[in-house]
Amino acid sequence: MKTIVSDITNRKDFLKGRWTLEIGYPWLSFGAIMALEGIVNKRLRVLELGSGGSTIFWAKNCKNVKSFETNAEWFKKVARKVKRYRNVELGLADEKQILRAIAKEPDKHYDIILVDSYPKEARRILLAEAVLPKIKTGGWLVIDNYGKFGMENFNYPKGEIYTFDDLRYSGRGTRLIRILA
């Protein structure tokens, strides 16, 4: 079985965010990526706040992905990489625009929601709180850098919480929360 471990050439480079877009993997902790590899399938709908290698990962493995990016320069790079995928909707938006767009999304619609927006341009905690009603029961909320960018104050919903730390990883690591109610 092909996994993140077989695709990276240098762990240190990956931990610094290098090559994630090129290899099509999220810049998350390794344990979280491997857990997501076991969760994803072609029936799942994904919403992500912060694009990159994760956008390609979702496009290859899920039904569709709607992604919002706050950084214009990064948006251009990602847009070039995902243009061949017909199941990707990529938008450039600021925090207020993203919050308005989230409010318009149907409740309990998404199977997976990733919160990993560029921290200087969006307050992750506001985005994470806004997406909670949009996740299906049994779906997953993925919080990257759970120990930074205001996320240390996030009130996690009831569910199964899996924490994947990496001591050298920025923001302590990644949390996957399976929504149970």
C-alpha cells in the first residue's frame, strides 16, 4: 500500500513544509496523515480552510473538495497544481468572506473539514467554530497546529479526539475529531 512514508524523500524537508504541494500530501503530522489515509474514500465531501498539498490529497481520494485560501501568492501556486482536477473548487478569500461562505453551506454536509488557514490572515478559532455545524455526524474535523494560533482555546465538540504530535512539528501537531453528535 502506498503511504506518505513511501512518497517523501526527506522527513526534515517535509516537516518544514517543503514538497508537500509537489507530492500531494497535507502538511500535517505523519500520524494524522496515515490516519486520514485509512479514512478517505471516493464518497467523501471535504471542506478545507487553507489549501496546498492537502487539496491534491483530497482531490485524489475523495468525491470533491471545496477549499478556501487566504494567501494570494500561495493561492496561485495551488491553483496551478489543482487545475487538472475536476472535483476541486478553490477560492481566494479573506476571513470575513470565508465566514460568510461557511454560513451559506448546508448543515451536516461535509464528511471531513480541515482547518489550517494561514494564521496571519485568518483567526483559526473563529473558522473552526463556524464549521462545526457543517460536519456530518460521524464526520471528521481536522485541526492542524492545535497548540498555536488561538486553537489552544478551542472548545472541542463531543467526539473521539485523536492527537498526533511531532516534537519538531510547528504548532505541536494535528488533531482529528470524529463528531459523534
